[in-house]
Amino acid sequence: MKPRVYLETTIVSYLTARPSRDLVMAANQEITREWWIGCRSIFDLYVSQLVFEEASAGDSDAARRRIETLRPIVRLDITDQTTMLGKRLVAGIPLPAKARADALHIAVAATNGMNYLLTWNCTHIANAALRPRIEEICREMGCEPPVICTPQELLEKGEIDA
């Protein structure tokens, strides 16, 4: 059985975006492409309806590219348990109200038994200072938290396993 990876919206956004002029963002885009080409096949990929909704926003051409990329990926349901965990994460970390969607991504991954949550959102999701509290709340709610990481971290794992 392959490890299960929940793709948060930033992954498909970086993957399908036009090359950025910002050096850090351009590097992250390239790392995302490397992961997509070289590592995604060793994982089972998942997204949620929330990813589709976020990916549909903005420029219509960019949204079309994102949705086309997401279409073949298994879509996970947002259940009552997921919603409860998301609310608990917002209240218990605490996260600002604008980070409700970020908490819901974590909750979807945790309630569906994902091994990894892949993201470039290092403010509210892949944040080392928040990670212990995220994991604690997930466990309090009866869920094993996923490993939250960037493609660079999971690229290194893929290279080790290959």
C-alpha cells in the first residue's frame, strides 16, 4: 500500500502557475514540479472539495489549469467530524478567522488517515511552531495527524525510498 498524501491547494497552484519572477517562489515552483514528475507515483494522492473550490478562484485560465490537474485525483468528503476538528484547530491553536480553510485542510487530512499533508502554506499549516499543538488537538479528537511538509521535504523522502 502506498503512502497517502493530501494535496493542499498551494501545491496545484505552484505546479500550474506561470514561472514567478520572485526567486523563492520560482524555486518552490521548480521543487513542486520535480516532486510531481519524480515522486507523485510512489504515493496515493487525495484532495477535498475545498481544494477544488480554492483552485477555481482567480484568473480563469489559471483556474482551468489547476482544475484539469486536480480532476483525476481522488476527492475526500468533508464530514461532520472534519468540520468539528477544523473548528477545534482554529480555537485551540489559536488561528485567525481567515485561517479557517487552512484548519479544514488539516482536518480533512487527519480525519481521512492521510500519511502526509503536502503544502507550501508555511504560515498556518507547515509551521514548526504550530505543529505540536496541531498534533495534540488531532489526537485529542481521536485522529492521528498527518506529517505536514513541503514538497522539498517529501522529495527528499522519495529520493531515499527510490
